[in-house]
Amino acid sequence: MNGLGNVVSRIIGMAHLYSIDTKTAEPTELASELQIKMDDYNLKKAGDLIWEELNALDRYIQETVPFKTIKTDEEKARADVLYLLQELWKITIRLEPFLPQTSHKILSALETNQPIEPLFPRIPYTPSTSH
């Protein structure tokens, strides 16, 4: 789950930093491959497909480094972040049957163009005093 929270935070954070309206990236269509897997009740493969898409977004961030590109080519960096936002919208909608509360938190941030709180806050470790 940490990968999801990290990618979401990075994309939404860059959108805010570069003043990109997250609502402009709302998708117009969703992949039919996922729908086929859901219709066949192949939930594991559907979930795997969503996680592959999430990993692809993480790779895209690492390869295009928009947080560095913004210093030399603002137009390209903004285009990269807009692409990331579009893909994040799609992933979030697809994620809803699997993680409904998490999906709603992400959608709320995208729809309101607001920063997002950590999706999975760390729980501090407190050692037990009893043996």
C-alpha cells in the first residue's frame, strides 16, 4: 500500500506545486481490459492490472523526473504531470471496488484540487511492557 500512497502524494503534490488544476485531467474513458477481468470475476488479475498501472506511473515519474525538468523545461514538466494526473484518475476509479475508502479520499483530493492527507498514516510502534 505504501507504493500507492507515495505515488498519489507525489503526483498531487507536483500538481499543486506547478499550479495544475487536477480537475482538468479527469478521464473520459476507462480500459476495457479491466472491465473484462471484473466481468469474469477474475479479481486477482484485475487487481494485478491496477497495480501494474500504478507501478508504471512510478516508473514514469522516475524516468521523466518532472520535479527536475520544471527547472529547465516548464512546459514539458507540466505536460508530464498532467499525464500523471490523467492516469491517476483512471487508477483511482478502477481501485474503488478494491479499496473504496482510499479511492474516495484520492477522488476527493482530485475533484477539489486540494492537497491530500497521507492515505496510510504510519502507526507509531510502542513496545509492549508486559511479557
